[in-house]
Amino acid sequence: MDSHGQDEQQVVWTVVGTDIGPLMLAATRDGLVNVVFHATDAVRDRALEGLAARLGTAPVEDPDAPLLAEAAGQLRAYFAGERHDFDLPLDWSLISGFNRQVLRELAAGVPYGTVVGYGDLAGRVGQPGGAQAVGAAMGANPLPVVVPCHRVVESDGGIGGFGGGLETKRRLLALEGVLPEPLF
């Protein structure tokens, strides 16, 4: 409790090594709230500042926090090809409105090893013609990998954009068997 008798929001974080580089994971008591690609010291520090501003409390490093330890374990199993979906509580507080609706549909309706077009996903949430808005929602995804925005591609067969970089998107799609592994 804080000095006003309110439950104080606690945010914990850690960085885990993965096949696509270090990922920063952050969680609240409600669930995993943020996954950040390429979590070098500078990227991590900017992400932590942003989380503090958005959530109203300074995140605390705690790799042993149960939710972070579980998320790290599930990510290790995913990258080892042993897990095809994530079973983690998610805190959606960093995203709202249309973007949240799109990301929830993506998480529930686009399984491992499949892809969906931006326009198709827009249609699924009742916004046919909203492909660009879906693209913006993917770019705003605070939970990449766990909420698999890498599975959203262009309708003409193009890979589309990706906040973690196109090479990261290719590697995730190759891991899931959607794309062939690079030859070198």
C-alpha cells in the first residue's frame, strides 16, 4: 500500500537471451506487460523510462519474479521448438481501443506456423479495408513474440514490416516453419 492506502503498482523486469537477441520482459501483478527486442543497455534503459512514465512507477529488476521466470522458460521452450503457444497472463494496459482488439484477435486466432494478411485481420475485427490500421496496431504491439505480430504479412506475399527488424521477423517465421531457414 502507498501512503494513500492504495495498492501500489509494481513493475518487475529482466532481460533474457534468445535466438533473436536479448529480450526485455516486464510484468505487473496483472501479467506480462512488455517485451522489448534488442534489449541492449541503451534500449533497455529507454524502455524502462517509458514504462515508468506510462505505468506511474519505476520498474524493478527481478529475474526471479515468478511471472518473469515462467515467461523466460516459455520463451526458451518456444525458441527450442518445444512450445507453440504461450500460456501467460497478459496485462493489456499499454494498448487500448482498436489496437487492443486487433492484438487480442491475433493472439487468439492466428496459431503457430500460420500467417494472416493485414487486410484479413482487419476483416476479422469488423474493419474491412483497415489494413493500414492493422499495420499500425502491429507496430504498437507491446508484447511481440508472445502476441505474434510476426505472423502478419502482406496480402501479395510480402513479409511486411516489423518493429524488431525484418531479419528478426524472418527468423521467427522460419522457426515456425512458415519460411525456409536461411542457407547462410
